[in-house]
Amino acid sequence: MRRRENEKTAVLFERPVRRLLRAALDVVLPPRCVDCRSAVDRQGGLCPECWKKLSFIEGTVCTVCGYPVETDPGRDMLCGACAQRRPSYARARSALRYDDASRDLILAFKHGDRTELATTFGTWMSRCGTDLLSRCDVVVPVPLHWRRLFRRRYNQTALLARSVASARHDVSVLPDALRRLNNDPSQAGRNAAARRDNVRSAFGVSPRATRDLRNSRALVVDDVFTTGATVEACARTLLAAGAAEVSVLTLGRVVRSDSDPI
Ligand SMILES: [Zn+2]
Ligand SMILES: [Zn+2]
């Protein structure tokens, strides 16, 4: 109870302090577009040109997996893949189409040490995942294997998870709840079935997290949803560990046209 009150007081003070800090930052570091670095009116924003290039996922999507659908056939629309085989997670949503424009930005974040992008990305993700975020208790990033973590020095997904969760003051981020059990070779170049096989037993739950996960509504955060095999494996692992429900929020989503091979 006391903790809640302290949190409320912290929130009351936070806004003016943030505004002040932002104003001070604007003087020292004039805001630049997060993509092309041209001048913009606020920190963490995009210039109109870069904004136009990005394709945010809006309009009708599959109720379950969030895949964009062309027509509007009603409220409970399921995409073909979900109609055929329901995923273990309740719902998934993504902020952006993963295309040429967003790829460069996401890769700069993943491999180019541009960790400051997490704030902007987290804002986009929490906007598209408002419903998911409002009904979750814990936020769980998809983990990197420790060898990759060692090479890359940071887990970009944990940064996204923190940024997404900062929109709510009563959810916990559990950065170590999921563990990679094998040093999975990259998913790149594998088709959907191969990706599923590759990640089927890739994750485990940290014993320290089991209490927080039991009966929780968990929100799994990842950078890009490609075939969904990774988040499906994470959802199964969390449900097996006692989570009541799992949803998924990713920054990018691969959206293939019907003619593309999966
Ligand atoms: Zn720009
Ligand atoms: Zn679907």
C-alpha cells in the first residue's frame, strides 16, 4: 500500500521534472530526427520525410496475431494462419511493418549501439499495444543467449521492454525470466517449420521468476515478429511455468504479400 502511495507521489513530481529536463536537453542538444538527424521540434521524434517512409500498422488486423488484413470483414477477424492453427499467445500486436525503411533503423538499434532509440520505439509500441499493456502484470523480453549478450553488450529487447513498461507504473519488467537454453543459430534464412523446430526447446524459465509468473498475465516483448516461432516458443514456456495468459508486443512485423514464400 505504502509502495503504491510512494509511486503516486513519484508520478506527480515526475512530469514537471521531466519537462524541465527536456527543456534543458533541448538547449544543450537540439532535437534531431532519430533517423536522418535533421532538425525536428522534439527529442526522439522523426522528421516528416522519415515519418512518411515508415509504415505503421494501422487499420484492421487479425484479432489474434495482429497481421494486417486488407478488408474489414467484422470484429473477430482471424488471418488464415490463426484460423488453421491458433497460437499459444492470446494476442500479438506490432508497431511497424518490417520493410526497407524500418530495417535500417531497427538494425542501427540492434547492432549499431543506438540504444537511445529504445525510448522512441517504446512509445510507438505502447501506442499500438495499449490494450495489451493495460491488462498485463509483467513484461518479459525475449532473451539473448549469454554468448550473444557478451558480444553485443546489451539485450536490445530488454531495453524495449523497459521503455514499453515505463508507460505504466504498476507492472514489473522481468528481464531474466526467460532463458535461452541453447545458443540458437540465427533464425535468418529458415522457413516457418524450420524456425519452429529450431526454437521449440530453446527457452526455459529462471527459478527466481517462477513466483512472479504464476497466474500472471505476461507481455512478451521482441524486436521483430517474423514467423512468430520465437514468441510462440516463449509463450509456451511461460504458460508451462504457470502464467495465466501471454500476449506479445513487437516493434516490427514482417508482412508478406500472398505471393511471397513463407
Ligand atoms: Zn528524418
Ligand atoms: Zn492471425
